[in-house]
Amino acid sequence: MDFLRPATWEEALAAKAEHPTAVPIAGGTDVMVEINFDHRRPDVLLDLNRVVDLYEWEVGEETVRLGAAVPYTRVIEALGRELPGLALAARTVGSPQIRNRGSVGGNLGAASPAGDSHPPLLAAGAEVEAVSVRGTRLIPVEEFYTGVKRNALAPDELIRAVHIAKADGPQQFSKVGTRNAMVIAVCAFGLALHPATRTVRTGIGSAAPTPVRAGTAEEFLTAALEEEGLWDSGRTVPPSVARQFADLVAACASPIDDVRGSAAYRRHALRVMARRTLGWTWDEYLGNERSARCA
């Protein structure tokens, strides 16, 4: 196994162009597990730890540009206001040691359906900055996942950053696992309210071959909130609306039976999580609105 250690981003791109099969590694929380269990034996490892650009982030007017190697701990500590859904998900990732090493870029590169960052990225609206010596392109996150542990990167591309829309309303994340800590999700769900456009976005994890949005559920809830006049009225979401939203979320999933849970359980859990996260986000939205009226 060859081990490449570029010092700059330009060197990293050149190395990836010369060795398209090279596996990038920064935190190593996924790659090293696969290597240690002999599930993967790459010919070339591309160590990105010395590429300082990947550890930087920038908060803009509308988006956050998050370097691919920024660890989850930094998201929790520094970006909880701008990216509340992602910060909540980051708190559920592994142990403190893993949160200090693992990153959103690594999660995207692995493209596991159970990755914790995927639902909030889908719900918030994110784009993946993919770069090669040929140039740069932005890939909408819902188009980035192409199959189980497969993504839309070309062989010579690396993830440089993720562009994530700053929260303009409440966001929530919920996850079900087989134990309380360091757990791989049996299923997960993210929800974001976008009052500026009066829309909602969702993200489902570990309940389909790829992370997915619950499109029909989003359309239903967006229409229901508008038709009921709930954005302006300060009223709670009717239980019938919450139930139908939860049913539609579960219907958008295509789970399987595996060692962590059955397909039936995953659908049930998604219904519960969708209903609860809707209640949490709407309560927060009403609280914000009341505070604004009193100001």
C-alpha cells in the first residue's frame, strides 16, 4: 500500500489525478475501520491531514462554507446558531474522540446511508464542492448519493467543502439506535422549517439505499401550513396534519431488514420521529414568533 502525503491542496489534486483509485483519508473514522477489519485494502492512501484549507470554514450572508475536514466538534462549538440541525446531529456522532476527528466531508465521501450528517444536510439544503485539476463543480446534496456507499464524485475529484444554507427557522434531528451512545442509526430523520419561503425540507437516513428527502411529505406539509394559515396565526399544527405528515414520511422510505432492525420497525420509528420533530420545530417557531411580537 502506497501512502501519499501532500502538503497543499494543489498537491492533493495532482496526486488524485495521478492516482484516481487513491482513497482520501483525514479523520480516518471510516476508512481505518474498514482497513482494520480487512473489508478494504486500497492500493494508495491519500493523507489530507496537512492540507490546512480543509479545516477552515466561512460564514457568509446566506450560506456556511464548511471545509471538508472540519471536525464535528467545531460544528457543535462554533456553528450551532447557523447550522442547528447539523450541530444536533454532530452531537450524536460516536464518542468525543470520534467527534474530534470525524467530519462532514468524510461522512459524504463514505456515503453510508446511516451517516448522521446526511439528514440535516438534506433538510437544510447543501451543495458539495467537488474539485479536480479540471475545475470545480457544486453538486446538490440530494444528487450526491448514487447508491449504497457510492457518490457522484469522479475518480479524480476530492471534496473540498460543503456549502450549507444558514438556518432561517428551526431545525431538528432525531435518531434511533440500539444503545444510548456510539450507535449507528437504525434510522434517522431531519426536519427544517424555512419561514422565509414558507416551505419545509426533510432528510431520512438509514431507511433506504441512500439518504433521501421525503418529497411528498414536504409538499403536503408546505401546503397544509399555508392552507391552515399557520405561519401567521400562532396556532399549533393540527394532530391530523401531523399524523398524515408522519405517514407520508414513512411511505417515502424503502427500508430493509438487517441486524440492527426490521423494515417494519424502521417505518414505525420514522412515523414517531417525524411527528415529534414537527412538534419540536413548530413549538420553537411559535416561541420565536411570540418573542418577535413582544419585542
